[in-house]
Amino acid sequence: MTALEHTCRSDVALSFKEVMAGVPTPVSVVTTLDAGRPYGTTVSAFTSLSMSPPMVLVSLDRRSGLLARLAESRPFGLNVLGHGQADLALRFARSGPDGFDDVAWRAEAGAARLLGSPGWLACRVARLVDGGDHVIVLGDVLVANQAEGAPLTYHARTFGTHAAAG
């Protein structure tokens, strides 16, 4: 790659990062269990993929310890966080073994369900797809539960929630 090509790619990467900061995304914690111990990480890159069959798409950093566990075809949970759960989003965004300390959760369908989250999906890994510095986890949805509460979103590098237009 020439110096000019490298500079152009760097400019595109910076612009891309700024554009994506302007796109509101839902905030969730993806979880699994390994020998009964819970593991989880915060993600803002997930979406529904298919209604028939029900499937989701989750993007995880290639270096993620959670990804290593999901690569073993473990079930995973998608805890859709609510507006008042920004503290959980920050807690699970940090790496380390203490994410579940003092957090209310229960084992459900092979994953850790965070109590109080307004959305819960229990999934089975269908496929892992290479995506640059991330890996895309395609999941078959096995269980879906919804509770009351506004979703937590991430937009312009801050947490918030959705507000209906006019």
C-alpha cells in the first residue's frame, strides 16, 4: 500500500467512525455460561436478521473472550438493556472477570439473563462470519421475552433512549 493509499484509508476510517457515531444503536449485553460461570460483554452492533426463522446478528471484537466461548457453539443470551441500565452497559464494556459481581441475574437457556432488562433473547450460534476486526455471530432465536421499559440507545457517544417523533 502506498503512503497516499494509507492516508486515504485513514481518512475514510476516521470519517466512517464519525458517521457511525451519529447512528443510534440499541445497547445490549451478550452473555453465556461456561461451567456454570457467567460471561458477558456490551454490544451496540446487533440487529434482527430474519423473522422466518427468527435470527439475530451480533458483532463481537475478534479478541473477545466471550467470542472464544461462543465459537464452541455455546448458547448465548442477548439482554436488551433499558434506559436506566447505562451502568450495566459500562460495567460489561470493561474487560475483566468481575462483571457479574453484585448484578442480579439467573441462568436461562444456557446463558445469563440480566434481571430488569426489558428484552431477552436466548439464542444458539448458527454460524460465525469473518468481518474484519470483528466476527459476526448469527444466532437462531430460541426464546424471546419482552418487559416494559424504554430501550437504552447509544448515539453521539452518549447513552439515551428513543423518543417518538412529533
